Amino acid sequence: MALVDNNCGSRLITTTRNLEVAKEAGVVYNLRPLSSFYSRELLFTRILHSGIIFLDNLQDDQLTDRILNKCGGIPLAIITMASLLADKPREQW
């Protein structure tokens, strides 16, 4: 058996968007999306680590807002978008 029931404190975490699947897996913990502030901070952090884009180019523009709106505050979506955009010139976004 892959998961031995021996009370050693091991946990298995299942992630899903389907509430019915989550209920079948056990305890459901609903995560809230990131706020606009934290979404923007996460995007900037990832892109700025690439060393290509400067913060001044990103702060309050409509393109950044549209990208973040499409991500819906979901950290994985924001990180994925930032990874795709980090190595591209701003004109190709």
C-alpha cells in the first residue's frame, strides 16, 4: 500500500476546481483569489527577477491590468503569465 495508515502525521493534498471532487477527497479548504495589490506584486516580482523589465514600465498601465484580470487572482495563473512574458520585449505582450 502506497499510503500507510500509521498515524505519523503524513498528509495528502489534492487540488481541484471541482467542489464535488474536493468533497470526496475529504476536508475542503476554499482559497480566495489574491487581491489586486498582491496579484500585481506577484507579477512584478516574477518579471523583475528576469532582469529585463523595469518596474516603471509596469506600474499603472492598462495592459498589466488586462493581464491580471485574465488571471483572476489565481497565483499559478499569474506566475505562468509572468514566466511567459518575462523574456519578451514589452511590445510583444
